[in-house]
Amino acid sequence: MHADVCILGGGPGGCSAALQLAKQGIGAVLVEKARFPRDKVCGDALSGKVMRVLERLDAELAISVKRDARALPSWGVIFVAPSGRALRVPFSRHTGEGEAPGAIMPRLDFDDLLFQRVKRAEGITLVEGSTARTFERNDGGWSIGLEQDGRHLELGTRIIIDASGANSLFARHVAGLPMEPRHHAAGVRAYFNGVKGLDREGFIELLFLKDLLPGYLWVFPLPGGRANVGLGLRSDVVRHRKADLKKLLLELISSHPQLKDRFASASIEGAVHGMGLPLASKRRRISGDGYLLVGDAAHLIDPFTGEGISHAMISGAHAADVATEALAASDASAAGLRAYDQRVWKRLGKELAISTRLQQLAHKAWLFDFVVDRANRNPALADTISSMFTDMDLRERLKRPGFYMDLLLGRASRSA
């Protein structure tokens, strides 16, 4: 087999790259080790950023996701401070009007919708049930050794777009991106039925429990009274505490004062599953000689919120554009592909820098309590915090000590 571009991985990042390449008329082979539909351990939240990227990639697909009965519209987030006080922050000032900015949908379903759309895309060849084992650089590009049902296949390509996830063989051993515990998180997730107090407007809950800082526990409602429940914690902290996250999740929902009553009659569906989250708290080179790294393979997960789907889709679309330009210029060298890094970091860099700073503050229980308490007493401040979801300039103020001094003096909302 031969193709101008080989995409490794059929998740949101790989599918976004494929759809964007199809728009450009570029032929590509997408190699996926699983056979769809397949599950992906995740929080299942589709932010407003996800929906906006999807609309640009394929407007009809975006409409299908919004109208799918397996998706629950989501209008905002509830931050629960270590004190137990909650701050309800809508994604939009017009909560309940029109279409919700976000949604919650199991990755089993969302990823399959994307994958099936790619199957219909002109010029894209899908190779399911295949694992890329070897990568050899040559004058024409790459020779990739694939393993499929015990058979060995060879694929030649000029450019590799690696979207094969957190455990990417290519990213670690060819691109040289190591797993660094300080810039990596571990997470666990399970599905439950019968959880009490799920929000009627699909607000997702982030609980910053004192015993879990600098991580958090989440409760995301799903259609039919189900909930996606999990927790995440930075890997170096997990190692230091010798924490068993699967055990910890079950202990917290059964005994923590803020959770035990809500889960008293709840039943778990299947097992608790784990995941690795390569964080963007360190800026890395995400392209090189003949390759582009996308999403989790590029370590692009938000270090504070854990959001990764939108970043995978954004980087996937940029990778397709840069690959198209490189093919036209017959230059897939490291220098020729450097524009990819510039575009991704221009789009995501400021936001990720802010999230990195917030992650560094996340171990301060008193700070969460203080901000939530002030916002609950000051509607104008609560509105400012809500606006931070869409206004980067406002969100950047969270990095500055002066913002918290303004809070202390009661000036934060007036200076917004």
C-alpha cells in the first residue's frame, strides 16, 4: 500500500485530520488498531470547542451529534470547593435558550459517529484491526510495518500524522516524547446508574475534594439517569502517595460526606477503568522530519481541566492543512513542517499556559474556598468567572496575584 499521508489512530484527532485532508483532495490511509465501535476511557464531555470544530469540519455531522439521543445537552459546570460550597458557572449567559454550547456523550458513540463519517470520505482508506509496529525513514518518506490478524503488511507514505493516543509508540520511540510524571496525569472512570442529584441542565460537576488535591473528582450526567464518574491526579503525586486510584474512587463515593448519600442507591456498570493523560504543562516540539503529532500523542491535554478531545480535533485539522501545504511544496522536512507547531501553539498556547498556572495553584484548598465563597456572594464576580470560559483575556487574570488581591478587597468584578 502507498499513500501521501498515513494517519495513525481513528479517534477524534485522527478522524479530524482525515476529514480535513478529504476536503483538500489529499489521499490518505488511516490505520486503526481497534475495530469500531470501541470504547475509550474518558470523561465523555464534549465542550463548546469540540462542537465548534465539528461544525467547521462537517456541519451535518455536528447537527447529528447535537440531535443524537445518546447525547445530553450541557449548559455549564459546577465547581465544588473543598469546603463543600458549590459555584454554578454557565457556559453561556443565555442558559436554556437555543442550543446548549456543549454536550456529554459516551466516547463509544461519539467516536463511532466520527469514524463512520470518515468511512464515507472520498480518498480516505481505512485499515482497521491493524497495529503499526515499525517505522523506517527513507528517501521517499516512511515505510511502516503493519500487523493485521497475524499478517505483516508494508505501507509507504510521505508524511505520518500520529494521532494514536497517550500510549503512542511512534511519539515515544521515534519523536522522542517521554512520559514525564510531573507532566502526566492518571485517571480512572466508571459508569453508574441511580446517582442522586444529577443536574437537570446537564451541568458537569468538578469536585475539588481536599484529600484529592491537586486532582479532582467528576460527575458528568448522561441520558437515562446514567453518570460518568471518575477522578484524575498528576502521576508524580500518585507515585508519591502510592495511591490506588480505582480503589480510591470507590472509597470516596461510598464514604465521603459530599458523595455517600448521592451514591447510596447507585449501581456500577462493569468495572473501573484507568487511563493516562499526557499534559500540555510543558511545551514540546510536536513535528519533525516527515511527521506531525496530534492530540494525546502530542501531549496536548489541558493540565487543569483534563480536556483533550477539542485539542485533538484542533491539532488534527491543523496537521492536515500543514501536510497539504508540505506535499504541494514537496518539502516534508522538519523545517518544512515547523509551521504546524506555530499554528497549534498560537491557537492553544495561551490557554494552556493559563491552565498550567491554575494547575500549580490547585493544591491550595483555601484558595478554592475563597474564590467560590466570594463568587457566591457577588453575582457580578460569578458572571466574570462565567465569561472566562470564552474570553482568554479575562481567563489570563487568574494567573495574576493581583486578581486575588482584588477579590480580597472586593474589586474583582469592577475591574473585569
